[in-house]
Amino acid sequence: VVHEGGENGGKRKVERVWGGRKLVDELGSGDDDDEDQEHDNGGGGRNTQHDLLGDNGGVTSSANKGGKVVSQLARIASMEGEKKRPRKQSRREEEWVESLVEKYGDDVGKMVRDRKLNPMQQSHGDIARRVRIWMETRKRKQGNAGDEDESMEMA
């Protein structure tokens, strides 16, 4: 649909629907081309950033009542620096890695090529990482068990 001048300040507008979204291209004098950044929408047509996001940058007033969206984004941004707790290996994963280590020791190359114990074809780096985590967990468990034995002997 092409709109001629009038309420939009003498500019021509082309409105079309692309991928279920209403897109508006302004066909003006070319004076205001640097005001809006243009983005290719992948369909050959060009749309300004304003056209794609709307008058208020894509945030509807009902979604941003009381600054909820801004406060949620600020909270998420502040959490970015925090370290996440590392994932614990499941009991089944520990058993699987233990069977690989029992059979091949520290030869990760052989673990990778074993079709029966490594049916999912885990990579060298992945198995090496899992073995390292398994060994660290095992040492930690043995260290904790030693601490408990000492406390029992003292009693």
C-alpha cells in the first residue's frame, strides 16, 4: 500500500507485510537518511530501525509499567559477573568415567576410540574434561572421608 503526503509531512510511505510483520518504508526527499539506521530484512527490501522497532524502541508501554523491564534487565546484567556453581556429574556419569579409567588408565586417546564404552563418540577434549572433574571429585570425597575417620578416632 502506498500513502501519498498529507498527514506524514509530504513523504510517501510504502506499507507491506513480510513474514507476518508490518513493514513501513518512507520514500522521502533523502534528507533524513542518516537519522535512522537502515537494516536489510533478508527479503531484499530495506527498513529503518524505527520501522522495525516502532515509536518506542520495541518496548510497549504496558510491558514497561513502573520500569519493570529496565529493572529486570539491570538485575540480569548485575548477575553476569557472578560465577555459576559448576555442574555436578551424575552417578551414572561417574560410573561411566570410572569404567573408562579402570580400563585405560590415563590414555584418553584409547577411551575415545572404544566403541563399547564410548558409544556416543565423545571427543578427546570432552572425555579429558570429564576424567579431570571425576578425579577432582574423587579426591575431594577421599579427603572428606579421611576427615571423618580422624574425628571418629579422636572420640
